[in-house]
Amino acid sequence: MTGCDQPGLTPVEDAIRYLLSQVVPITETQVCDLGQACGRVLANDVVSPMNVPPADNSAMDGYAVHPGSDSERPIGLFRQRGTVLAGEVFEGVLSAGECVRIMTGAVVPDGARLVVMQENTDVVDAGVKVTDLTALKPGDNIRRAGEDIQKGAVVLPAGRRLTPADCGLLASIGVPDIEVVRPLRVSLLTTGDELIAPGEALAPGKIYESNSFSLRPIFERLGAEVQLLTAVSDSLPAITDALKHAADHADIILTSGGVSVGEADFTREAVESLGQLDLWKLAMKPGKPLAFGRIGETLFIGLPGNPVSALVTLHQVGLPVIRTLSGETLPPRIRIPAIVVDTLRKRPGRADYQRGIAELHEDGQWQVRSTGQQGSGILSSVSRANCFIILEQDRGRVNAGETVLVEMFDQWLL
């Protein structure tokens, strides 16, 4: 413990490591049409059944030529034996001094040593003349068979969440459908007698429920099946019933609000009566209270209630748990150094995830500025941002011109 640690606060990375150690990934799978597979998690390694490209092919329009043996002076005039288009195969073998007109993507004929781009040729009565003999280098402008993917190679590993490029890659090896982990089932429960739905008249003492509108899209982008239970009454029977129902239908339950030590609510009591619960005080800002446990086989995460705290805690702590539960192998976080444009207020003791706007300066240096007030209820600070400014737990005030780490918003927040 350093002089900047606050007693009883758990560092964020320590909490994440522990939480991940408690997660058993889903193993149930289903076969998914490739056209619907983007964003799904691969259940098994994908091994290529073929070379890509399957045969040597031309990288451009021009002439496939046989310029003679490597020991001889290159031939500059070629007799054209035909034309080969993409999707066609030239029947025959080229001999020294022969060529075929070839289009991009067409299979290179047997005997051809290279492809000369058409800009370096002239068509004359005697045949096809190469205007620049120095351009004749073996293998030029030929895409070799297996250059991209070799038969038998693992092209994508189990646990990968498929990207658009991945789906194109699978199509390129002839895969029409793929085995993926079944969708995660998530129940999202928000509690609070003060909460009302957008569109209703705002009575004194009431506020609009917004957390579900920030959190649910993240789960949906993960491809999860989301069950939404909003504005559950602050009573032990109501919360207990809601949690029982959620546990029967979900792999993981998330709640927002009701987990701070000393809060007058029933979420903790309800979870403890149904299963097991650990209460955490994380060394992070915004956020600090976090609950983790189980109701039967269903995981439970209790997020803070303030809108920014709930969103930041879900992104930084909850998402690694949820993604691991869904079978995904987590990629490393990407954080880059940037120069702070303005002064950032901070006290040592908690890691701070301030919201910022990062830009690449004309000198090639990343710069970042704050979005303004950073209170845990100021959701506009996230809406205006494109990154988190990560300020370490033991760091204090940051002056303009100092270097910080920024984590650009990813597909879950943008």
C-alpha cells in the first residue's frame, strides 16, 4: 500500500483479475449463417481448407511473359498467344519470347515468369514490346498461391469476436456458415421510486430513468439477448421477485443503483437472500461501489446508480466479465500517450477516468482536452467525449503540457 492508497479501496486491475477468475465461459454453441455472423464469438478455431489465392494470379492488367532463362539477356519483344480474363484459365504453356494479355485476378499461365504492366508495353506489328527492360524481374505483379492464407493454417482462433474483415476472410475460404457461441442472456434491472420513463410528466421529486438507455445498447452491440426490468419499486418483495425472475432467464444480471454502503435500499438484502454477494469499494472515479455475486448459476453485478458512474464502471469493469462469459478472448486495451491541453483536477487515491476529446496535432503528437465538468451525474461529459483520460491512482493534479494516457472510445461507446 502506498501513501496515496485509501484503506478498503480495491485497485481496478486487481478487481478485474479476481472477477475474471470467477467466470466460466458459456460453451453452448449454434451454427450461424456467415451473413449474420459479424459480432458473434467463434466457438472453434477455423482452419483453411484451401490456399488463398488458390492459384498464382495477376495483380494488374498487362502481359504475362516468359522473358527467357535468368542467365540470358531479357527478351524485349514477345509473341502474343492469346488473352486470359479473370475467371478464365489459359490452356497451354508459354515458351521463352511468348506472352498472353492478362487481366487483374486472372490465373497466370504456366511458363509465365512475371506480369508486365500495360503502361510499360507497346503493341507493334511484330508483337508486344516491353519499353523498359529493367522492369522485367521474376515474380513481379504476381500474387502467389497461398500468399494470403495457406491450406491447413488457422485463420481465426476460437474466442474471437468476428469483425467485418473476418467475415470477408471466411468467405474467401468458402465458408458458408460458422459455429459460434450462443448469444449471452442479460437481465438489466434498474431500481428507484424516483424514476419515471421518458415521455411521462415530470412530477416533483422525480427524475427520468436514463441508465437503461445507456447500458442496454452496449449489451445489444455484444449480440446479447437483453431482458429489461426498469424502475423496479424500492421494496424488498418487488426487488426479490424481479431478481428471481431474472435469474431464471439470464446468464448474468446487472443492476444500477442500490449497492453503495449505507444506501437505504433492498438490492443487497434481496441478492443475499437468494444467493451470495460481495461488496466492493473500487479505487476508481467515477464509480466506487460495486457488487458481485451469484444467484444460483447466474452471475450478478451491481453497478453504481449515477449515470456516468454506471456507464464507466460497466465499460471498464463489467465488460471484461461479460465478454469473457460470452466466450470471447479479451484483446488488450489500447492506451496512447497524449499532451494535456488544460489543467485537470484530481486527488491521489483513486484511478480517474475523466472524459476528454483527443485529437492528433499537426506535429504528429496526440493532444487531449477535458469535456468540462466531470461529475458522476453529468452524462453530457460522456456524450461530448471521444476518449477516457486515464489518471493513475496515485496521481494528483495534472498541469497543462503534462503527458497522460488516453483510451479512445471503442465500438461499445461510440
